[in-house]
Amino acid sequence: MGSDAHRRLRLAGTALLWAGAGALALAGAGSPRLLSVALLLALAGLAIAWPLTRAPAPAAPRPEPPNPPDSLRLAALEAWLEHLPVAAWVVQGEQLHALTARARRLLAPGGVRAAEVLKQRLRGPLDSGPLLLDTERGTERWQLRQQALTLAGQPQTLRVLLPLEHALESESLQAWQQLVKVLTHEIMNSLTPIRSLSQTARTLLDEPGAEAELHQALEAISQRADSLGRFVQTYRRVSHWPEPQLAPVDLQALLARLQLAVTPAWQARGGNAHIEPVSPGLWLQADAGQLEQALLALLHNAEQATQGLPQPQVWLQARAGRGGRLLISVRDNGPGVPAGLEQQIFLPFFSAREGGQGIGLTVVRQLVHGMGGRVRHVRPLEGGAAFVLSF
């Protein structure tokens, strides 16, 4: 009950008591007992009315109710989403809602030069290739990804643009630097002895009876030229592969062929090749020959990495991953990739193993990428090295 209601009750009670006291006083003017009762009623009325004579204390300010936890979390989530370093949109039919500041900047004046074209690409079918956008910094490469979801019974699509330019430039620069270094090393290794042997052969031409030495010098020149030719052929093999012919590939049959091909060699070394059975009906749209070549290269890489082990082991597995992706992994129990070299092992002619040619993983990456997949290195908890192909 509020303070006004209390005040009214006090006033009413006081009035009744004083009225009763007055009536008794008039009726019992000669009776001490009635006068005493009238006095008591008057005092009771005064006691009830006394608090009304004091000024009411100001009401204490009510504290603001704290924000509910869900509201705080929502505000934090919106702030995090706003500053994500990617451009993200929600697509609902023809409606396009920007989720991040970067998405709004791309479509704002001064962003991409053909904003309407970008909007059409965001609403249209997904293309797995890089997306080229003309901005004030020039032509930039982006990767468009999507995730379908349903909220409140309404189908929606989350689409994200990931910048590729800086990562691709850095990787390309490293690849070129490594390639130039290797080419310079190999060519100089061949040209230096060829030049020295040519000078020796020229001197022997003027000396009688030096046919044997001259023949030996010319033979050495021929060998160095052949070595340089083999290097060039290796480079051509790494850089020139035919276009993949994509068709449904039965992974169960493919892994069965690989098991027959590699298991005897591993068992002969005192180890084993564990090729896990594939669920029937697991197919992949790929080039069967190039996929088999890539897996054989990874198995050969595992064989080289486990040289000298008393019980070398390799595991090959194909399974369906999250989001409808298909994963094929090759893992060994070797020493693993040295720390800090995880990104360099895919560069042409780079090898973490002494005496290695450095072309196996480059070939694997090129073949898998040509079929629309990706390959990455994983450091297993059990040790060793693992490479995962995802399609």
C-alpha cells in the first residue's frame, strides 16, 4: 500500500478518536471515569496524528537495474563482429545485410569500383575460384566462402570475403626466392666444372699423346651436361602437369590399389602400412590418376622420413568431414617436420631432409590444387608428420 493511503488512514483514525473523545467529554462532564477515557482517546489520536506533522523523507533513488547478462553478451558479440578483419554479409533471398565494418566499406563510395557486380556475386552461386575486385589500391584477390543456416525457420546464407593478396604475394615471393636460389646453385654446380674441364680439354688438344686425358675430360663435360639436363627435366615435371580430368572416383577401390602397391615394401622394412577401410559409397570428383599420384608421393615422403626406424609405420585414411568436405590423411611415425619449416616445405626444391630433392610436396600441392582441393601439414599429438588433403 502506498504512502498516500497510509496518510489517509491515519487522518481518518485520528478524526474518529478525537470525535469519540469529544463526545465522551460532553456526556461525562461530571464523571471522572468518562473524562479519563476521553483523555486517553484524545492522546491516542494525537499519537496517530503525530507522524503526519513531520516532513516526509525524500524517497531514496532507486538504482538502475543492471543489464541482463544476455544483453551484455549480445553487445559484446556485436562489437566483436563489427571489427572482424573480414567482409561478411547475410543473404536472405535478394536482401543483403552487411555484418562487419569491412563489408560496409567495400560497398560504400570509395570501396570497390563495381559495387553492383560484387552484390550480384554475393547473391549468386558460389564460385570456388578467387574473386578479383578493383579497388583504389588496384586489383585485389579475395576468396568467397559461405555457410547455410536456418534461423527462426527462415533459411539464410552467411557469406564471407577473405583477403588473399598479402598472403599470396608473400608466398609467391618466398617461392621465387627459393627457386632462384636453387636454380643458381644447380646451374653453377654444373657450369663451373664444365668451364674448368673445357679449359683442360683445350690445353690437351695441343699436347701429343693426350687422347686418353682428353677423352676423360670430354666425358666429364658430358656427364655434367646430362646432370643439368636432368635437373631441367625435373623442373619441367614440377611446373607442367596436364589439366585434371575430373570424374567420380571410388575411394574404396583407390585405397585398395594403394594398399597392394605399398604394403609389401613397408613390411619388408619391419613396419607396416595401415590403410583404413573406406565406407562403401564414398566417392570424390577428381582425376583418379593425379589423385593416386599425389597419395603415392605422400606415402613415398613418409617412407623417406622413417628411414632407419626399426618399426616404420604409415597410416592412410579417407573420411567425410564436417560441412560435406572429404578428408584424406597420410601420417607417419618419423621425426616430423622441424619447427619453423612448416610453411617452407611446400616451396619448390626445398627439403628439410639432407639429400632430398624438395619436389614431392610441391607436386602434391599442385595436383591437389588443380582438382579443387587443399593440402596442409598437421603436427599430430602422437608425433611424426601428417598431411591432410581436403576437397
